[in-house]
Amino acid sequence: MENFKHLNSQYINGEWREGQSSVKMENRNPYNGELIATYQAASLDDLNEAYEASARIQKEWAKTNPVAQRAVFEKAVAYLEANHEAFVETIIEEIGGTRLKAEFEIGLVTNIIKEASTFPFRMNGQILPSPIDGKENRVYRVPVGVVGVISPFNFPFFLSMKSVATALAAGNGVVLKPHEHTAITGGTMIAKLFEEAGLPKGLLNVIVTEISEIGDNFVEHPIPRAVSFTGSTKVGKHIGMVAGKNLKEAHLELGGNSALVVLEDADMELAVSAAVFSRFTHQGQICMSANRLIVHEDVYDEFVEKYLAKVSTLTCGDPKDPSTIIGPLINEQQVKTTVALIEKGIEEGATPLIKGKVEGNIVEPVVFGDVTPDMTLANEELFAPVVSILKVKSDEEVLAYANNSDYGLSGAIHTRDVERGAELAKQMDTGMIHINDGTINDEPTVAFGGVKNSGLGRLNGEWSLDAFTTTKWISIQHDRRQYPYS
């Protein structure tokens, strides 16, 4: 079985080598603090070499027969399936994901690679009519060139692959910078996968470094024409500003403060189950997680009783243990931020209905009742197993509470009247919303993205194809044209 721990280097121009920076980076297991790997960080020279290699190879890749291109992605899926357990173990060890989370993420990765494999046969053009006699207008879909991808620590394998696979399949080169805490899962493991699949060397490059080493150069570099970033709203706004200043397209998947609504006619067992899954999967470290549970007053007590009973059964601890549901947060800083938000919630008058312990990077579930829309808990993204429950008395109040957020990524509504749910969904300021389901959904052929502070653009399926290609107009004047001044 493959082992990915040795992938502690840069992958530049098809070669595994040390970075040229003097900075040494450590990668530690978030559960027990054990050292997984050390890296010599990449320098600006490394970054430049990566972009130049990608641009050089991209021209040939874009001309490669689509059958040969598709074969690379089919081989990537085969390699993923053949080394399934190694991928699972890396996700568990490097990011503290449980086995359930690892299996879920690998399933998402498999699906997006399979969707990407169709892209080489979807680079369709058009022939359009012209108001000028004898003119033929051809519109081609072409790759943008080179795409810079920056991925986060929470679902790094998938959230890197979501842009990497689709950008490559649309004929582009890619330079990927994974989060420093998930350099293997979000970066070098992907390079290894595509190396084994036969991707041309130099087309995909992985840069492992600190922002202090490269500054804004990853975005400002003249070679990439598009940048895909997944991460915090604060950093995303900065990247969007830098990209805009340099006239580059920015695709931004940012934070969320998703609401899961439980109406008075909801299937209560289903609503409780969906709400628990939507909050506590991967310790709540998912941008789509349900931060706020908005519950109708007629069923509030019943919901809370059943919800607390379910939450109290969730096991916390070592993510290697198959029975563990809640593992560690990614690092100590995330724990400190979470503890501060919990204390702020109590200070502002929210009632902790369940208040688990904090041990190391493990934060046990915390459930707050008596939360009002003006409280910090209801307005901040809670990237942890902490949740707020708000009580409402009408559909109008549901909308007021749900829309009282600077974010707008995902959401869910539970009701037996699906048309009522659909009408409410239309009025919610969010990019995605799911009726009688959880807030955590991502499908390879359906548009994914948010509004407001949750980002710009859409990915998956045809939307990824649009994101990583552009159109070129070539006209042919078949009949001799008469111009003025002739």
C-alpha cells in the first residue's frame, strides 16, 4: 500500500525537491501533536519556476487529443481506488478527520475527477450568423492558460481537487498552494496522484510555503490568468482585491453562517438527524455547516429535547478510532478562537444547554439556547462543534433571522409542505439551500457557491468549465468586403 508521509517536498517542473527558502516548516498531527513531516519552504524563485513550467507545458497539453486527456483522469481514479486506505489514513493523521469524514471526502474527490474527465469532450464552439454578407463567425472555447489554486485546511483533498482537476481537464496548467497545515492532503498527495496517472510533467506544480515568503506574488505573478481560492472571507477579500487590480479572474469560496430551519410541520426525526450531521461533521470545520438552527416555537421544545439527546451520544477523541465522531480542531489557535466565542456567548446571555470539555485540540459539543439574532454567536462563523438555536414564531421571522447575516453560502429548510419550503428558499439570501436535507451538500454537476461575504463565482460541472475557460471569436470574411475610403 502507498504511503504519502514521504511527500514532504516541493513538486516543481515534474521534480520532487526541496524549496529554496531558509524557512523550515513543520506539519503536525492535530490530535496528538506528533511530527508528520518537515518542509523546506518554497521561495519566490521556486514560485516563478513553477508558473513558468506550467505555462510552457500548457500549450502542448491544450493541443493533446481529448481521448488521451481523458485517460489521465481515468487513471487518476484507478490510482485513488487502488490506494484508498492510504488516502484515508493520511486524511485522519494530517487533518484530524474521522474515518467517516475521510470516506466522505474521498467520495467527493472521486466524483469531481470523474466529472472533470468529461471536460476534454465539452470544449465546444459555435458558428454564429453575421449581419455582414459573406462572413462566418466562429466562437471557440479555449483554456485560460494557467490557474493558481489556494486551498484550505478543512477539506483539503477535495477543495484542492475541485479546482485542480477541472482546470487541468479544461486544458490549463495549475500551480497549487495548499494550506501549510495540510501540505500533503491538499497538495503533494494530489501531485503524486496525477504523476502516477501520467499527467505531463510540469503541468501541475505544488508549492508548499508560508505567505511571509511569497507575499501577494502568487496572485500578482504575470502568468496565471485566474485564481481559485477557498478559505476565510478576510483573506478572500484581499485576494479578490489583488486579482482585480491585476485584471485576473478570482473564484472565491469563502466563509458561511448557514441556517437550518425547522418549521412546525417538519418530520422531527429527520430534522434532528440532518441538524446533527450538518453541525458536527468534521468538528463543524466545514464552510456549509449549520451554525444556526432556527426552530418554530410550536416544536421548539420537542426539537431541542431530541437534538440534545442525539448530540449527547456523539463520541469525541482519537480520529483513528472508528467509533469517533468528533476529532480535533486543526490547531491550538482554532481552539482559542472557539473558546473565546463560547465565553462571549455566555457573557451576552445565551444559555449553554450542553457544554462539553476542551482537552488539547478536542472541543466537545456546545449547544446554545436563548440565542437572539444580535448576539455574536449568531453572526460569526463557528468553525467548531458549537451551535446556536433560535426560536421563531412565523415565516416572516424565519426570513428575518436567516437573512440577518453578512454570509450567504448554504442553508436548509425542514417542512412537509415542500412548496412552502421552496417559496421561503427563494427569499433567503444564500447561494444554495436544501429542503428536507442538511446544509452540507456538494455535487459534481450542480453549481456551488455563495453570495455576500461567502464568495464570488460558481464551480462544479459546466460552471467550472466556464470558470477555467474563455471564449475566442474568429471571423472569416468569405466574400470580398467593401470598406469606406477604398
